[in-house]
Amino acid sequence: MARANLMANVAWSWTLPGLESELLVSQDVANVLENHRQEQGGTECGGQLFVDLGNPYGLMLTLATPPHIADRAGPSWLALDPARCQQEIEHANAQGLRLVGYWHTHPQAIPQISPTDSRSFRKFAKHYSQYLPHPIAVIVGYSQKPEGIKAWSFRGSGYVEVTRTHHR
């Protein structure tokens, strides 16, 4: 019964290249991502991504923090507030959750990773390298279709797109 309830909370999953497991995406995380699409002429927004290491059924994105008023952003750039990020990490860690990456919006229907994103995620990966061997980057486009939300796994100096394997 517990497995059925947990699996009912899975919105979709991603297959991580080179790993033998899926990254499950909880309905709560899906709701945050789907409810913060960038409107035309609007600014980017984003937050951090956390997994529950104690989940007995696999690796699950359990928490996507929402945009924060202290973040700075423009139509095609975003700088998450460092103090907010640190507070979120401490709060999540106290709940047994661990940082695995971050998400942000793009002014595109189907998001593509940009050179700016690549540099930003590389910097993020380097900063958290002792904790995150392969951080996850999620970009939310404005399309309501499944391909409107895409993810990448960063490996060394490059990245690979992850494959969405389960749809509601």
C-alpha cells in the first residue's frame, strides 16, 4: 500500500545517462515547475532541487524551492540569492533532503541549454563538487507539453540531456 501511495505521487521520471536508476519527480516538484513558467516579456525565476535520500523506492526529487523575492533576474538571466540558498539547504538537510541541482525558467517554448546556462551550471557543480558528483539542471519553458520541462546532468566539463521516461 505504501509503495502504491508513493508511486501515485510520482508525476514523471527521468533516466539519468550512465546510471542504472531513474530520477523520480514528485507531484509537489512538478507543481512548482509547472506553476512558474516564464510569461512573455517576464523575467526568469528559479530555485533549488532536493532529493530524499531515505526514500525506499529510489531517487526522488522531493523538493523544488519556489522563486524568492531576493533573487535578481532579467528576461534571460537569473541570480539566486546566496543567503536564501544557504537557508534552504540547511532547512532541507534538517529534513533529510540533499541538494542535487537547481531549476530556472527560459523564454522558450521548448527550453534549450544556453552557453550562459552551461557556464552557470559548471560553476554550480564546481562549488558543490564535494557533495554533488553529477548535479541536475532543470529548465522550464513556456510550453505546457512534457518537453516544456527538460533536464540535464552535468559531468566534468560537459552535460548530457536526461530522458523523460514516464508521463502522467
